[in-house]
Amino acid sequence: MPARNAARPAHPSQPGPQAWRIEVVVPAGLELLARDELRRLGRAVQLDAASPPGVIGLAYSGDLRRLLDLRLATSIYLVRQMAVPRPRALLGDEHLRRVLADCTTVLALHRPGSFQTLFLSAAGADSAVLGRLKAELAERLGLTLGAEDGDLVLRLRRGPAGMGWELLVRLAPRPLATRPWRVCNLEGALNGPVAQAMVLLSRPRPADVYLNIGCGSATLLIERLLSGPARRAIGCDTSAAALACARANLGAAGLSGRAELQPWDATALPLPTATVDVITGDLPFGHLVGSHAQNLALYPALLAEAARVARPGARCVLLSHEVRLMERLLAGMPAWLVTQVLRVDLGGLVPRIFVLQRGTSTDSA
Ligand SMILES: C[S@@+](CC[C@H](N)C(=O)[O-])C[C@H]1O[C@@H](n2cnc3c(N)ncnc32)[C@H](O)[C@@H]1O
């Protein structure tokens, strides 16, 4: 990578002139987990001390392809600080070459043909200046202009006070939250990064008997198995359509032989008492799936049944928008100890991830 193509490092003294300025977008609420995931990339990562909610800024001196494997990121951008007073200056040869170099770097991370369209998101994106900018970039990169979205996504915004403008280039032709194995979608299907966060919070181990209640299209089941083996992995759902969808997605993920799909009712599981190590569930919120009235009966029965099949010390991670109902029920169930509650922003709805541990009480309610 020629040095002149390198974005300006966040911290001029470190980690060196070839550091990229990167912005990782995550569902707000998952920042701490996402920072841990980034730290696991080692010394190539230098995290900013603070970032706005849902964003993690960093300087990165490693192979950009490694960032594409991040599982908690919704999307990732290469950030170029442009010391220009107005966007018009970006049309100048030197700046345009710099932006093109960043775009070319991103295109080179993927197979030829992965990008067909270019989309520029900016305040005033329809202005004459930005119209010229995107047309020029699209022509030089051999792409067509997307009307409302694109494969190569650029964002232009004002930089920090007095720092001109910032041009961001998305590192992948799709948001990373769009998992490649998703061949079947269900209304209410869980966001991939949130599912990954729930898997991490369940502290997966190879010896686990893992049960995903109300598995729907199998998002949690697939994220669990992609993160490592389990002794037994079961997804159950009362909807035959959901199970068919789960089967298709598991097949696309290459995991068909590693998971069982069962038409079980989560309130009456045909499993022996105290035999499951980990339970996860993205419960019906009562909006798109189910109703609040149904949840008033479903939730207590489901929590009691989960407590029955869970071994003492078992981990249980549940996502729900029925926050008050969950809090009230858990306060009256000594079988479940609440170890953590995380607010997560799903873009409008802000459900909670409840991290529970099965106590030693023999009472399942
Ligand atoms: C919010 S959806 C889960 C979506 C799933 N996480 C996904 O990514 O596709 C809740 C699921 O719970 C299932 N469900 C509702 N009541 C159930 C019950 N008593 N036992 C098992 N599954 C149930 C629904 O059929 C639905 O598929």
C-alpha cells in the first residue's frame, strides 16, 4: 500500500504512517463487547478513548480484510479526513485521486464484480457539486449511480471542529449485519450482531448442551455454531414455517448436520430436568410476533420451563422488549439470577438482553 494512500492516523505518533482511520458502526448498547472484539485483533488496533453511541473509532494498521470478519459490527468505514473548506474542493485533482485511492482499496478487498453501484450519502447529496462528485467517482470506478442505496457506499460529513470534511467509504458491498447464510428471512428475524452479542454473553463452551427456544429463522443457533462446537445444539419453534426457514439457513451456513430442529413448545419441552447448559431466546416482543396479551401467559410458562430443563449454573440469555413483564417475573423467580441487563438499540425499538444464571434452587418457578 503506497504511503500516500494511507489515511491520516488518529494519533500522529502511533501506530505509524500506514494506519487507517476506521469507524465501526454497532447497535448502540453493544459498544463494550465490540471494543473487546476489536482488541482481539491485537496491536494493529488502537481504539479511540471515546466515541458517540453506536460508533467505535480507531486507528488500524493491519490487513483491512480482517475487519470484515468482525461479527458485532453492523458496518465498517474507512475514514478520510479532507482538509477542505467546502465539498467543492473535493473535485480538485489531488483530493479526487485520494478518494479514488480509498475506493480502489475497498474494491480490491472483494472479488471482481462485487460492486456494481455507487451511492453517496450526504446532506445536500442532490446539489450540483455533489452530483458532479459522485458522477465523476462512479465513472472513474466503472460503477453506476444507485438511486437510494449502492454497493460502494460513501458518506460525506463535516469533520470535527475546524477539520474540514470527512469522506467515509464502507468496506463491504453489504452491511456486515446482513449475514451471507441468510437465504430465508422471517418477519422479526434477529439482527446478526445482536445475536452474536447474545452468544458471547452466554459464554459458549464445546461441552454445552445448547437450546435456542423460539428459534425462528435460526439466527441465534447459527451464530452459536459459527462461534464454536457444542455437544448438542437444538433449535425449537412451534411454527412449521419458521422451522423450514431455519432449515434453509442452516443449510446455507453449512451447519445442517450440527443442529437439531424440533417443533417443540418452549413451555412444555420434552427434555429431562436439569440437562441443558445454555438457553438463548429472542422472545416474541408482542409487536411483529405475538401480542402483549399472549406474552402475559407465555413468558411465565417459558421462564419456568427453561428453569426446569437448565442445569444448576446454566446460562440463559433472552432478548425481549417486554421489559417490565420480564423484570416483574424474574423478581419472583429465585431459580433465575439476573447477572446483567443490556439495553440494545434496534433502530426504533430498545429491547433488553437479560443475562440469567440458573441458581441451585430445585424450584423452577
Ligand atoms: C421473535 S421470533 C424469533 C426470531 C428469530 N430469532 C430469528 O432470528 O428468526 C420468536 C419465535 O418464537 C416462536 N414461538 C412463539 N411461541 C413459542 C412457543 N411457545 N414455543 C416455541 N416457539 C415459540 C415464534 O414462532 C417465533 O418464531
